[in-house]
Amino acid sequence: MRTTMDGSVERAFRVMGCGSHVVIHGGDEDLLDVAEARLRELESWWSRFRDDSDITLANRAAGTPVVVHPDTLAVVSRALDAWRQTEGRFDITVLPALLDVGYTHSAVDHVAAPIVPGTRVGMSAWVKVDYNASTLTVPAASAIDLGGIGKGFAADIVAEELVEMGATGAVVNIGGDLRANGTPSNDESWYLGIEDPTVAPTKPPTHLTSIRLHEGGVATSGTTVRTFTTPDGHTTHHLIDPRSGRPAEHQLLTATVLAADAATAEAFATAAMMLPAGQAVAMLDRLGLAGLVVGTDGTVHRTATMKDFEP
């Protein structure tokens, strides 16, 4: 734990395969303990790299309803909303394609994923959430992965719960997907930086821009972190286009989206990576979302409203 000059407390730790960071204003170390424990709990239910998680159990029983935790029902339901909102560009049933191209181990923690059946992608229309029975049904011959929304949804849950428990403000950042809730002690806004993906990982990170956020979510999706070698020896990334079942190829390095919550930001950042830069920005503009995308040539493309968040 670290206490800053403004009286906030913060902690960095690893969870969900990512470096994570929680900052709390108007709270103490006990709330940091609660936040870390809650994130680890959510990971235990949602990780496809755990043999006993709700997601693994549902994938192994594809075609049959499986009783899962209410938080699992909630995140899958939100993912299905995102599938509809993005017109299928975000889809949690891409796991068979991820496994097919070789993403069988956590890119950061090197943990092997449990073997699950599944051959078909683009099956979100057949994923069933039954709140009355507390069951999740994965379509037969498919499998799901919450990698494109789980971190954001977890950040939303924990940031909101921290304020409900008495914090005046909280930021929960899981691998760059974050939710800011409430207010910091010394300002009405949160100030955040968006990293430049063109900087080599061996060099200190620099920021493309900084943003001023009252409350809400910010998420970045990209091809620069989770890369791996395919069975035929090629290097590729983890962002599967549901329409082709193959890694997306649109000459983009990253897409960053600002939204009212982190789950929305994360889902639309993933969806933006399924489009060329101009179409990605047009999609975000059409939906009233702020953000930017960075091309492989380093060109930055901003939405019309992104300037409203840059101080």
C-alpha cells in the first residue's frame, strides 16, 4: 500500500493476467483489501485459464445449462448486449478461433488454459442466460471467452462497490481498462494518460495525450501486448474478427474508447479494432463515444468529441 500526498491510498498487484492498480480517496487499507479480494473472486469465476471457473465449466458442458454465480450471469448478459450494440463486431464466442491460432496459454502468466470443446465462432445469438434458474448455456460446438469485457466489467463492479462502502472516489485499473467513480480529494476530475503504442516496450512509456474525466470508463484494445506464435510458426495477436474467425487485419495498433462505464469502453475498443481507422472512428462518432485509434504507421485518428476530454 502507498499513501499519497493528497491522502489517497493505492495498491498495485496482478490479477486477471494483468498489472492492476486501485486508487481510493476517502478510504483506508481495509478498502484496498476488499477491492483486491473482490477482483480475485471475480477472476476465479470468469477466467478461461482456471479449471474450475464458471466459464470453463460452462464451456465443457456446451449445449447444457450450468448453474453459475450471479456475477457471471451479469457479465455474460452485458457481453450479449455489447454483441448487439456493436453489430457482432464484439463476440465472446471467439474462443475456438483463439485456441485454433495457438492462444492456449496466458500471454503474461504463461498458464495453460484447460482443454474445452468448441469449433464454431459467431455464436453469441445462441448463448443463453437464465436468471430464474441461475444458469448459463454455451452453444453446442462453441466456447466463450470474457477477455474483451471481463476486465472492464470487474472494474465497474469494484469501483462502484468502493464508493458504496464509503470511499469518496475510486479508480480501478485492470491492465489499462479502468473505471473512475466518485471524485478525488483535491479535484472534481480525474486526470489520466493514454500510452503511445509506438514506443518500444524496452523504453519508458510515453503518453499520446492526457484526458480529464469526471466519472466513467476508459479502455484500450490493441495488438501490441498479447502476441503469440501460431502452430505454423507465425507471430500474431489475440483479437479475433468474429466474421472471419481469424486475427483482425486492419493496420491498427490500438483503439481507446471513453464511455460511461468500463465494460462499454472495453467492448467498443475491441469492436473498433475490427475496422479500418476511418470506419472505427465513424462508428464511435455515430454512437456518441469519444476515443482515438492509432494506425500501424503511428497516425492518430480522433473522434469529434475526443477534444472535449483533453485539457
